[in-house]
Amino acid sequence: MIDPAAPVLDVRAVAKTYPGGIEAVRAVSLQVRRGGLLALAGESGCGKTTVLKMINRLEDASGGSIVYEGEDIATLDPVALRRRIGWVMQGDGLFPHLTVRENVAIIPRLLGCSRDETGQRVSEMLGLVALPADDYADRYPAELSGGQRQRVGFARALAGRPDLLLMDEPFSALDPITRDTLQQEFGALRKDLGFSAVMVTHDMAEALIMADEIAVMQAGEIVQQGTPADLLSRPANAYVSGLLETPRRQMRAIRELGA
Ligand SMILES: Nc1ncnc2c1ncn2[C@@H]1O[C@H](COP(=O)(O)OP(=O)(O)OP(=O)(O)O)[C@@H](O)[C@H]1O
Ligand SMILES: [Mg+2]
């Protein structure tokens, strides 16, 4: 039985040492609430992608445990687990030699959906990300703009109807206007489909605007998890307040323009 009040994902003191002794993650604990979006922020190389990889068992943890929907993922079949969890990669991660239709169809096919059902799912998902199948399904990724490729990346990750979506800097390669549009569209998708998500980001303004909660990672550990308001009013240390300084400064500068 799934307890609706329990976190969807509970990462407990997880560690990862790569072969060669590289201690990428020391002790990360974080929780994702049901239907929530948790932003995972921190400097380059602090271990964010490694945390995502451990959640869907692309990498196995060296210590600690990860509980997904009440089950320790170490006890689950990694392939079956990955089909329940959507993954939006750093960059768009599309297969360049497959069409948009084939890229989005990958997970439904792996889940054993029939050809008809897969076709329907692909059209539905492309519709949800504002890329009508009639116009876009037969194109190759190289025939799309960066924003369109990222939309296909979302459609592909959501085509298996995952309960949890892991996203590695999904908006970082986009120009500011496309980024803003996609961020808003993503908010609407989340409302419609009701999945929970972890989003790695370098951009604190993005984290503050989009996330229900933010976890800040520093040197392989989480130094603070809280709501945007918690972090703004009570940053746990100088590193967290430093990260918040840029969006604060930008906000002040815009206010001073009297806009
Ligand atoms: N397969 C691997 N083998 C050995 N070391 C690795 C491997 N993958 C990552 N690392 C190391 O682990 C540390 C954390 O890497 P990770 O990719 O998780 O960082 P990140 O926070 O996602 O960085 P970025 O923001 O630049 O994407 C880095 O020092 C990296 O060099
Ligand atoms: Mg990374």
C-alpha cells in the first residue's frame, strides 16, 4: 500500500565513490513530495548528475539507501525501475538517427504497448508539448530548433507515463525566451499529468520560480532543503546565500527601473 502522505522519493545518506576512489557524493539525503518539484542546485562537479543516476540505478550507490514509493530500489529490477521513472538528459539526449516519432515511441514499445497504442501515445505526447505529430513526427532531431528538441525530450520522458521525472538541466541550453516559454509549459504539463520531479539546475532564479522545494548541494552533501521562501528567509550558510545573491540583485535592478 502506498501512503499518500509519504514522500515519493526518499534518498537517505546516499554515497557514491567511483572506481579510482573519486568520492562524487558523500552523504546526500533529500525527499520529493508527491506531486512536487524538487530543484537540485549546486556548483559544477558537486555530484548532481551522479545523484540522478543513482535514483534510477544507472549507477549503484556505494552507501545509504533510496526508497521509491515505499520500496528500497536496491531490491528492484533496475530495468523495470527505469521504465517507471522518466529521464530528461543534460542536452536533449535524443537519438539523432531516429525520427521524433521513433524517439518518443521508445519507452511505450519497451513497456509492451501495441503498435496502435504506441502511435496514439506518441501523438498525444507530441500534442502536449505543442509539436503536432502531423508536422513533426517524421523529422529527425537535426531538423528541429533547440527548443523543439527539448520539447521532444520531454515528450519522450513522459511517454511511459512515469510517476517521477528526473531532469538534468533541462532548460540550460535554451535562449532566454524559449526557456521562459518552456518553463511555463512544463508547469502546465505537471499540473495536467500530476507527476513528481527532480530538476537539476545551475540557475537559482529558475529554481525559485519553478520548484516547490530546493535542495542545495555542496561538496557531495545537501546543505539545505526547503521551500524557496525558507531559503530566501533563512539560508543555512554563506554558500546558500551566495547562490541567492544573483537573482536578488537582478530583482533589485529591475525594481529600480520602476517597472
Ligand atoms: N563515471 C565516472 N567515473 C569517475 N568519476 C566520475 C564519473 N562520473 C562523474 N565523475 C566525477 O564525479 C564528480 C561528480 O560528477 P557529476 O557529473 O555528478 O557532477 P555534476 O554536479 O552533475 O556537475 P555538472 O554541473 O558539471 O554537470 C566529478 O568530480 C566527476 O568528475
Ligand atoms: Mg551534471
